[in-house]
Amino acid sequence: MDEKYSKVTIEGDKKTEWICGCFQTADNYFKFCNSHNQTLQKAIQAQIDELDMTRVIE
């Protein structure tokens, strides 16, 4: 796959590219490959809990 995106850094835009099947769409949606999906899903869920980004609704 030849998916590329620019990662903003302190020094400015840093050109990077994916080394697996993960990619980021133009509208900032991330799709993770089978190798990384489970690990990244756990990391995202942990951050959501830590940042208190949800609330309980009835």
C-alpha cells in the first residue's frame, strides 16, 4: 500500500508513510489493518476512559 499523510510536528510538516495496511482517509477517519486493529482499539478505548469523553445517559 502506498497510503501517505503529513504528520504535524514542532519542526513543521513531517512526511511519513504507513508501513502496514493501516491508513487515514482525507476526512481523518483511521482504518487499522488486521495486525494492529485489536491493539489500537484497546489503546483508543483506554484513552477515552482516561479523558472522560463519555457520559452515562438513560
